[in-house]
Amino acid sequence: MNTDRPKLSAEARRSLEERLAHIEQDRIPRLEREVAETHEELVAAALENTRAEALRLRSALANATSLEEEPHDPTIVEVGDIVTIREEGSATRERFTVVGELEARMDDTWISEKAPLGATLLGTSVGDLASVETPAGILRYEILAIQRQG
């Protein structure tokens, strides 16, 4: 398994490609026209930031490996898995999808492999206890189930 390169699911790749196309085909041309018409420094700065974002996305897409092509061990938590956990002493179950850093969304159920909880869950198995250091102290979670995304 290649751990040095970011991993993307097919869904995340499509989403990033759509975002890149929107930036390159809509936002950059619109900002270029606005800079040409107004010569405003703030607009020029926005154009440069947008071009830099497009470059980062293009690079990320070029360097990412396909999550679906990676070998998968169903007995341990890996990027792309949906994990059901329960905080020690609680009856409440929570489900999270562990995703690559590029794929992490502003959604409470998608956690980056680089986030404290995501990093802690990686490599655990059903029945394991995973400890996460938080500002409120150490929280312990029991791994209840693992299933592959998709």
C-alpha cells in the first residue's frame, strides 16, 4: 500500500475535478475580466489566490492514488472505511468515515486520517479501544464495526 501519496475515492476525485473545472472555466476568466476592467488590487489578489487554488487542486489530483485500487484489509480500519464507535461508558453509537486529507469535508461524519480521531482509529479492529487526546482529556472509544465506503 502506498502511504506517501494521498488517497482519493472515485467520488472525491469527481468532486475535485468538478471544482477544478469550475475554477478554471468560470472563476478565473471572470476575475481576469474584472482585473482588466477595474485594475483593482483586491481583484488581482483574488485572481492570484484562485490560480494558486487551481494549481493545488491539479497537483493533488495528479498525485493522488485511487482508494478503490488500494489493497484492503476488512479487519482493520483504513482510509475509506466507515467505523462505528461508542465512547467508553456511553450507549450512544457514532459512525464516521475515515477519509484522506483531500477528501475531508465540512461534515461531522467525515474525518481526515490526519485528524486526532481519524489517526487514532487507523489500524484498529472491532473490539479494540482507541484513546484520543482532546482538550477535555483523554477519550476512549470502542470499535464496534468496520465497513468499506461505497
